[in-house]
Amino acid sequence: MSVGTHARGPRVYRGLNHREGFGWIAGLTPVQALLIIAVVAPAVLAMSRNQWSQALSWGAFAAVVALLVVVPVHGRPAFRWLADLIMFQLGVLMRWSPWQSRAAAGLAGARNEPDLPGVLSRLEFPDGPEFHGSRLCLIHDTVEGRWGATAKLTHTGVGMLSEDECERLASRLGSMLVGIGHREVVDRISLLVRTVPDDGTEYAVWRAKHESADAPALARRVTAEIDRDVASVSVRTELFVTVSGTEDSLRRPAKAAGGGVAGRAYALYRLLEGVSDSLRGLGVRQVTWLTSSGVAEAIKTGFNPAAAAGLSYQHLTRPDPDGIVGLPISQAGPALAPVPAARAYHHDGFSTVSYSVQPPESGTIFGSLGPLLAVRTAGERRTLQIHYEILSQAAAAREVRSNRFRNNVLVDAKAARGFNTTAMDTRRQGGAREQEAAVAAGHALVRFTVASSLTVPADWNLEDHAARLENDSSGRFRLLRLELAQDSAFVAAALPVGIGLPRLKRAFDS
């Protein structure tokens, strides 16, 4: 990543990023170019035969197809929008979209059998062998063939750190990603930060234990008023990290460790210690790898923020340090999720709107994502999740060579035909050379995506709060509302299960 410094002011990080699958045939991908040629060819043949009526008909058809294939609308071609809309409406008509848990329907289920909607239905949560005295919950993505684990972190935050301290943290984050890439067992890491409306449960339990019975009545009233006013605007922050590796990368070390679920767990455990040490270098004070009840609570409070109060009260009054008696994974999901709207997701009496966060071409500074977590109204919740995938050295070398070749061909073709190259072309060509040099020097190539969401009670005006979130990102990042996929986007933005990185997005060197 390139950095820019000024005589005074924070350091600006300008990622040498590029969009994966970027079209370099006149701005089109090979598939788009072949499709355009296929629909234009009949019109050209009709013109060559002086069949002007057929040429006009084929030309009109080709123009419509070209608009659907080429013109992007909010990040997706018009043809993709049409296909997504058809699938969305089909799901609504066939009643595939509404969700009701087995418990809400009065059906019995096994305690360790997950009951989750949408993309979460592909996950399994087997318990691994003991790790530092507790059996960790493994997250098995049966579709992508990934195995992972989630930890809850305790961090003091970066809001009060100096520029030098922030720069050190950014450097250590890059070093952590490089170290993970060199091990080639775990290749994905997701960092989730979400705010939690503080209902004062923890403080109320503490007060009940320490309150003096002979306190004056006036002091009690004044204290109650202060507690009520403070609790109405209090906000806490939760931080999670999820690491995962592919079945292919885990197969050999898992076989050496005995095979099966236990073998894959041991292969992951060997990496978790190193990840924990790297996180402590980032200022994390405590790393707690979650059991099945911990993962269930993280998912449950993601769907229903109001459930955090009861779970917190249970932990304070009836401690369960081993995580055995806690919330079962079968009750982690929502009780009810009606048909998702095109622009929002409704679940357990709450409504959520989710976005993809697009980094600016001009660069950014460390901590610039902070405003996306700045709660404006008591009772709302904001989340931010960053998904990283560290490419292997061989894959990174192939990617940067392909990127350099593509940009060189584009610039040379324009110059040979007398067209002027734009500043963006020059920047991409220079960035591709620098990126290849960085990978050759041992740096890692990292794919990443950033997702953000806002959750409010269902009876609130969601669009007003969504507009405030968009205002907070204005001038820093571009928020792309993930319409027609709000249920899946909610998982990527608000739940610590490692789902969220698309197959093709962006890449940059750390």
C-alpha cells in the first residue's frame, strides 16, 4: 500500500487497489465483449446483404442487449439487476423467503442442531476438542468448504490514540496478514465491530449487590434519575474476529492430527495462538475464543439486540465459565423473519439496512471508518465488518502479473491508435508495477471487502436513520446499498461467522 505524507497532518493510505475482473477490452470483460459481438453480428451481416429492415430490427435488439449487459446501475449491470429481480420475486411468490424458527412453530429439535435462515442454513457448528480448558465451536461452511473459529475481543479503541500510535497499529495489522499468508492454513480473517445499546443491566446487578440499605431517600431518588438519564444514551461496543481456512489447506494437517472434525480443529488450534498474539500486538487486551453457546449468543444478539439484556443478566447472576449451560445453537436464530423487502431486512421486531463500503480512489487515513459507528440516536445499532482474504504467494504472483499485463496492453493500445491516456490509466499502470514489486519483495496480496449496517426497532422510520448513516460517510466513503440482497448483506455486516467476502471484489498489497 502506498502512503502519502504531508508536512502537517495525518498520513494518507492510498491502496494500490484494482477491481478484480476489470474489463480491459474497451472497458468490457471478455464475456461481455463476446456477447456484444454475438448480438451485433446478425445486424452487420444483414447490412452487408442490403437487408435494411432486418438490419434495423437486429440493430434495435443489439442496442437493448448492449444496454442490459454494459450499462452499470449501482454497481451491477442492468442484466444482473433484471435476473436478481426475477429471482427475488420468484422467492416471494413461492414462499421461500419468509422464515419461522422451529421453536416458534412448536416443533422440537436437537440442542446442537442449528436453525438459521437464508445463507446461514449452510453452516454447521460442531464442537472441537478442548482448547485451553473449553471446547471451541467450529464454524463449517458446507458450501465453500471452509472451517473457522470466532473470538470475542476486548479493546480500548483507537479514538484517543496519536497519529504515530495509529500508524504502528496499521503496520502491525499488515504484518499480521502477511504472517497468516505465510502459514497457508488460515487465509481469511473477518473483523466485526458493532455497537450495543446499553440497557444498564450490568450496572443494575452491581448496584443490587452494593447498595446500602440505610441510604437517604433523597440520595436514592437523585441516583435513580441520573441512572435513568445516563442509561438512555449509553452505548457499548462489541468486537469479534473470525478466522477460517479452506478444506484443501486443512486436509493434510488434519490427516496428520487424526482426521475428522477433531483433526481439522487441531489444525486450526495451532494457528489460533499466533493469531491471538498478533491481535494483542494491535492493542487487544483479551482474546476469548467462543464455545457453541458463545457463538449462539453472538448470532442471537445480532438478530435481536434486545436479547443482550437477558443474556447479560444470566451471565452476571449465574456464571457459566465453561460455556456449557448457555444458549444452545438451536436457538441462535431469529424467531420470525418475514418476507425481506428489496431495500431492508426485518427480523424479530427490528429492521436493518446494509451497505457495501467502497473505498475512495483518493486514499484514506487510519480510523476513517469510525464515523460509520457513531450512533446518532439512542436505541439504534451500527455495525462494521471488514473481511480479508490473504492470497498465497503463487496466486499473488499470478494476479499482479496479469494486472500489469492488462494495464500495459490498455495503455499501449491507446497510444498506438493516437488516443490520449487518462490520469486513471497512468495511475493504474504505475500502481500495477509497484504492486508487482511489493509482492516480489515478500508482501502479501489481500482481497478485502467492507460491509456496514444500521439496525433500529421495526416501528421506527428506517429511512431517516439510513440517511444519517449515509451522511456520516459522505466525503469519506461511498455506501452502496445492497438492494434485493439485504438478508445476505445483513449476515456479511452484522454476524461474526466469516461469511461476506465475494468471489470477485478488490485486491491490494498490504
